[in-house]
Amino acid sequence: MRRLFKLALQKPELAGVLLMMVLVIFFQIRSDYVFLSTNNIRGILGILPETALVAVGVTLLMICGEFDLSVGSVFALMPMTMAVLVVAGVPFWLAILIALAMCAAIGFINGWITITFDIPSFITTLGMMFMARSMTVVVSGGFPPRIRPGEVPSWVFVGFIDEGGLIRASVIWFIVIAVLIGLMLSRTNFGNWVRATGGFMPAAQAMGIPTAKVKIACFMICSVLAGFAGMIQSLRLNSFLPSIGEGMELQAVAAAVIGGTSLMGGIGSILGGLIGATLIRVIDNGMVMSQVDSNWFKFAVGALTIFAVIGNSWLRKRGRAMKVETEK
């Protein structure tokens, strides 16, 4: 039992889980016990997949040792491109494929420039953030496209799948995607390559791991997930605006860090990123339900990020210092 407790303390997701429990209890009491009501949970689940999908991609990339600050702009560019194509007469599913291919191309460019010219990904993706945001406005022509309700099968992505109207299809999409990427990270050679590349790249290269291809693949996955999440939000709101996704990149990084992902690479899990994303949405919703000034939201996310990093570090040290008696 003591051995299991020691291992649990060293899990990077533990601090996020403990914070989640504390915040849920706090907001439940502060909101006069309506925070966990069916209607409020419906609201949280409606928004969560959009943040969580971006966090999954950013978490994977951070484990690989890189950053992507352009995900917020890609979040807006993909649905805008898709909507413009649909209005121009391109079939809905073909428009989605073209827009996702564009996201993959942006991820490839981010990775190729970073690796080829040995530039920090922070700088590369910062430049792409501005470029993609500008492209979103250019693609729209200054007038956001209008898609009439029923013109596209949006129910496939955002329609309610139960009679009570609690769970949207977007929840299923994000769970399936998160599980697949989580299994890829933990059960495949590619996942081992990702951790090795992010942990210590010279050693990974010495073992024959194609580190350049691994990083580029992670950049592409990150961009595609960001674009897909932006499409889900736009279809949910039935509104295609160039301003969506602003600040999403920092929320995604915060979610990954809160979930225990190391800024140095090599350490982290998809589950941790999901826990971090859920915490951010819980804070956002809980502050509204508790009638707290919304201007404190960013302060709360920042404080939570710092606290989670400190908590993870402290718990790991306690876990490593704990002595476990060996069986005779």
C-alpha cells in the first residue's frame, strides 16, 4: 500500500486532480449547490471539447520538447476557410478536408522551419500566429460568411446525442481522439520516440530515432487538432468570426502545465492535459455561477498554473523521499 502511495505521489497529474476536487467542492458551495446541476454540466460539456482538443495537441507537442503559439490563430483560420469554401459551392466534407489539410501544412511549416534553421519554436510559431490570424481576415474578405441553419450537417459534430440534451457529439469526438492519441503515446514506438525526443534529443538521435520527422509530425497533429476544435466551436455557435481563439494558445499551454507536462519536454500525459483543460473550464464556469467578476478569470488561471507547477514539484519530491520497505 505504501509503495502504491509513493508511486501515486510521483504522478504528474495528481496535483491537477486534487485541485479539481477542491474547486468543484468550493464552487458547488459558493453557487448555492447549482454548480453540479444538470443544466450547468450541460454548459461545461458543451465548451470543454473545444479547449480540450487544443490542449491535447499542445500537450503532445510539449512532451516532444516544442511549443506552438499559433494554435489560437489556426483555431480561427480552419473554420473560416471551410465556411468560405462551402459558401463558394464546395461540398461540406470536401471543404473540411481541404481546411484540415491547410492546418497540417501550417504545422509542417512550423516544424520544418524550426528544425531546418534551428530556431526556437516559440519564435517560429509566434510569427505564424500573426500570419494565420491575418490570413483569417483576408480569407473572409472582411465579411464573415453566413451559413444558414440546416445547410450543413453540423449535428454530426455538435448535435445532442441523448434525449435529455446533455451530451453533444463533440464530447464523443474529443474522447475518441484523446484516447487514440493517449494510446499512441503510451503503447506505440512513435510514442516512445516522442518522449525520447523531448527528453534528450542527442540520445534519441544516437539510438537512430528520426527526431526531425517526429517533431514535424507532432507539429502537424497539434495544428490539425486546433483547427478541428475551431470548427466545432464555429458550428456550435453557427458563427464564423476571425476573432475566435484569441488567447487559446496560452490557455492550452496552461492546461498542459497544470496537468503535469514538463516545459523541458519528455514528461507529461494526455490525461494530464485533459485534466488541465477541464480545470480551466471549471474555473471559468464556476466564477460565473458564483457571481465573481469575470475579469479575475485570467488571474485565476495564472495563479492555478503556478500553484500546479509548485504542487507537482512538491509531491514528486515527497514521493521520491518516501521510504518503502522491501519484502523479505
